Amino acid sequence: MTTIALGSAPTTMTAVRPAATRLRLTARGRAVLTVLAALPAVLVILGVIWGGGAALASLDPSAPSGTFETVTVSAGDSLWSIAQEIAPDADPREVVAEISRLNGLTGSVVSAGQQLALPLAYTQ
């Protein structure tokens, strides 16, 4: 049989230093760090992709010839007035939409002296 001795044993107190803690990354932590490190590169690539098609109407030789004509906006002109002038029989909303798409415009504001590309279908 086993005996257990009950009583007080002399104990000594010694100062225990905590061990140096090492940084341990879990799989989730590595994934988060990888995503954070790759985020700037992904944003730059997306910006290039989205901004690449903004300039459809250009005078570069790479632009298809015969697809548009250019006009200079005069003082007091608007997209609506230009659309009515170049295509009086067409719906001005469609003409304005086509001009905006061709020039990469996000709004309907144009300024005097601005060069606009006009679809060739409406200028003939």
C-alpha cells in the first residue's frame, strides 16, 4: 500500500523570470499579412485596368481612323446644344450619351475651348 505524508514541507521562494516571448504567426496571421502586403499592388493594377479605357477618342495613330470627328466647344455650348446641332433628327439624349461615352466624360459639363470627339454617324 502507498502512504501519503501530510504536513508542511519547507518551501523556498525564488525569483522566476518569465521566458522571452517569441512571436508565432498562425496560418490566419500569415494570410492577413500576405493580403496587407499585396493590397497596394492590387490597387495599382485595378487602377490601370479601369483607367485604361478612359481615353477612347484620341488623335493618336492607334485610334481607328474615320470613327469620329472633333469639334471645339464654344462659349455657351452644352452637350445638349451640340447634340441638337449635329443630329437634329435624332433623340438628343442618345447623341449626348454617345458623345459622353466616346470622350470618357462622367458628367455633362463641358468648357469653352475643349475638344470633343463626335461620332461619325452623326456628323455626316
